[in-house]
Amino acid sequence: MDEVVGDVFKVIGRILGQIAVVIVFELLIKGPGYLLCKSINKSEPDPNGFCAVFSGMLFWLVLTILVLTILAMISYGDAPNA
């Protein structure tokens, strides 16, 4: 009985893991990357191509650096007065 329950949890874990990978990779990385490639290229870019994946990762890297820089400036009081 324990093996059956363990196998069921393994299957559920694999399904949830696959869903998480699809959400993170397809939507959060390829989505912004595709939109960036589409705005730069004249022709229709491949949504699964190198341009979409690379520019999606680059987008999140730049966004992370920007947010961390702004937070550091706010915490040290170096932010310009608005």
C-alpha cells in the first residue's frame, strides 16, 4: 500500500513540476523575449527560437539589476527627490 501511495505522489509531483517548468519557461522567459524580438525584427520571429529565449533571459536580467539598483538607492537615501 505504501508503494502505491508513493507512486501516486511521484506522478503528481512530476505533473506539478512539468506545469511549473512550462509556466516559468514558456510564459515568463519566452513571452517577453518573443515580444522584444517581434518589435526589433521586421519578419515574424520564431517563438521557440534563440532570439526569443536569449532576449527573454536578458530582459529579466536587466529588470532584476534595475530593481535591485533602485532598491539600493532608496535604502541608502541616494534616490533623487520626486
